[in-house]
Amino acid sequence: MGYRQQKVKKEHSILAQGKPLLEEIAKAPGVTRVIPGRIKAGHASRGLYCTLQYRTEAGFKLLMHTGSTQEVFVVSDRPDETEAWLREHLPQQRPE
């Protein structure tokens, strides 16, 4: 069974730059858990940004990018409020 710190599950590795962002997402309205998923190795870092992929039955799937990409699953009991918060607060991709 995985280890949780606050609402962030720590079973998998977390991209170093992304840990504070996951902790911030855990404080969003309606969020009950944040579950980091697999990491896909990438290229040189272009800074941290996040994309909201889609809703799931339990909440949302996000992709966190730092050069590498990590899946992040957000469990929410108030998905409309959570989605509004995510769209407003997630760091967006910076133009190159």
C-alpha cells in the first residue's frame, strides 16, 4: 500500500519541481486525493507547466511537464469547483 502525506500519495516517484505544485493542488476545493502516476523521460527542462487532460469518473487526469512528463490523477468530490480552480491556478505552458 502506498504512503500518503496530506492528500498526496507517495507510492511513485514525483518530479522534483512538481512536488510543491501537487501539494498546492491538494488544497484546491473538492480535492480529496492527488495521485502521481508514471513518468515519461523527456528532454531539457523548459520550466514547470501542467495540462488538464480530461475528467475521469473520480476526478481529473493532468499531465505535469518539466522536460519529463508525469501523469497526475486528482480525485474530487466537487468536480465543477475543482475544474474551475485547476483552470485558473495551473501553471500554463510558456511560449518558446
